[in-house]
Amino acid sequence: MLKKRYRLKTKERLKPEYSFVTPFYLLKVRKTENLVSRFAFIVSKKIDKRATVRNRIKRQTRHCIEEILGNIKPGFDMLFVMKKNSMNKKTQELCQDLKMELKKRDFLYD
């Protein structure tokens, strides 16, 4: 579970400056003045009607973020809108894709 200071609140509107599309998710990013980066995850009912499946996808993605949290540059709000392709993927595959994408977009320290 991400600590509260790393979570993006649901009441806040995210007007993204950048949007990136990958096979597993859509990433919306906004630059902020905060000292930490914050994250939110959305898994629509269009992906699967069962809450257990949607929650599993969120847990997998959240786990990936927790692993690399120390390497993520501060001052970003990131919203992950998960796609149907992420449903059948293992955590390792999601983490690898997430790390690669964040590194490519220069959100990670080297």
C-alpha cells in the first residue's frame, strides 16, 4: 500500500501536461511543486466487471511503483488508466514495462 503522501486524492482534478500511451496503460502526468510525486490508478469496469480482477491490476501496478519509488523524481502527479491488456500480464512484465517507460520519459533517476 502506498503511503498517504504518495497518493493522488480523488477530489483533485488532474489536468495533464503530458499523456503517454503504452500497451498496458495510459499515463497522464502533471508537473507540481510538491516535494514528492503522487500516483493514482484507474481500472474501468470495461476491463472486467469483477472487482477482484480490477483490484488485482491496481495492486500489481501499485507494487511496481513502490519498488521504484526511491528512483522517481519528485514533483509529478501521475495518473495510470489501465487497459485490458494489463489484465493477463504478470507483475514482472508490468513492472518491467513501467520502469522502461518512466526511464524513457525521464521520470527516473539513473
